[in-house]
Amino acid sequence: MNDLKQALEDLKNGKPVFVYDADGREEETDIIYASELVGHHEVRFLRQHGGGLICTTVTDSLAELIGLPFLTDVFKSAEAMHPVLRNTLPDTLPYDTKSAFSLTINHRKSYTGITDRDRAMTIAKFGGLVRDVEQGNLERPMDEFTRQFRVPGHVFLLRTSKEILKDRFGHTELSTAMCIMADLPPSATICEMMGDDGNALSREAARKFAEENGCQFLEGKEVVEAWKAWSA
């Protein structure tokens, strides 16, 4: 538990935290940052030392307030117009029951959207929007979202399950739960760690990298147990 407490402090201080989900699931380690604190150096770190897909999370309840759909629902609604979408939905995932993907976004002040500075701007501004929506500072959250962001873009939004860490235990839920427990806006930015052999980086190698860089490495089950105690 001391490691988790330090991990929450690290998130609040803008440091990365490393979390391995679980054996029998994705079996991947994600690098996690608090979205609102992401700058271009953090995006570069995710690219260089993660190498997977850089994604930004939001809770199910705040996604509803902003109007962010699950991408699978968007595709379902478009099947009649675009038949190629039929029978392509991710309902046969080998490690989970559903996809967390929502929209992809660029901030309107970004240029191409893909540079480290552009993505950092998009991520941090989205984290700020999540904070404002959570605190009730916006009368019309959807209007503010559309004022700030374009769709599609280069930052992939992930929407948590309705009840965090109850029936889905992915990095979307693990990282968001950590931000909530750290009293941060409930949005994390995450990226899977890839290895040189064409596979995900092994848990042991990810743990070693974290330790060598003075960062906390956690197992998903540690986060789940802490969340159960925190939310009881």
C-alpha cells in the first residue's frame, strides 16, 4: 500500500506511474500520467518508452455530461449508411467484453495535431475540461467541448465502464481510479510499453525500467484493492 500512496503522490506531482494490468488479460504495462499535467516532454516520454497508443481517459458519468459516445455505438448507428461496419465491431475481444474507445480529438489551436506539443495541448486542455465539468463550472459542457476540440484527431479518448473496476479491469479504469484517489481530475493519459521483440514489454522488464527511473510500478490488483477500500 505504501507503493500505491507514493504512486498517487507521483501522479499529483506530474511523474509517471507504471501499472501492469493482470495475467490472463492484456498482460501489458502502461505508463500513466495525470492528463491535466501532461506537457510535450511527457508525450515524448510516452512515445519513446511506451511505444503503444497514447490515449486519454474520462469517467462514464462525465463522458455522458460532455456527450462523448462509445465509438462502437457511433459505428452501430452508421451501419445502414456504411455496410462495411456490419459484423466488424469488437465483440470478440480475447481479453475483455467491450472496447473503451470514444472519439479522437485535436485541440482547435493545434496545427497537425500529432506533434508532441500539439498532443500535449490537446491532452492538457481536455484534462482541464474534465476538471471544470466535474466541479460544475460549465453550464453547457458539450458546447465547451465543441468550442475547444475538433473530431477526428490524434488523441484517442477512452471512456470507463459505468462502475469503475467492478466488471472491467483495464488500464482505462485502473488509471482513472488512481487519478480519482489522488484527488485529481478523473482523466489519465496512458500508453502501453512495447518490447523490441514485436510483443508487449514483459512485466519484469517494465518493472526494471520503472525502478531504474525512480518510478512506482504497480500490479492492477493492488489498484483494485485500494479502490475497493477507498470507495467503500
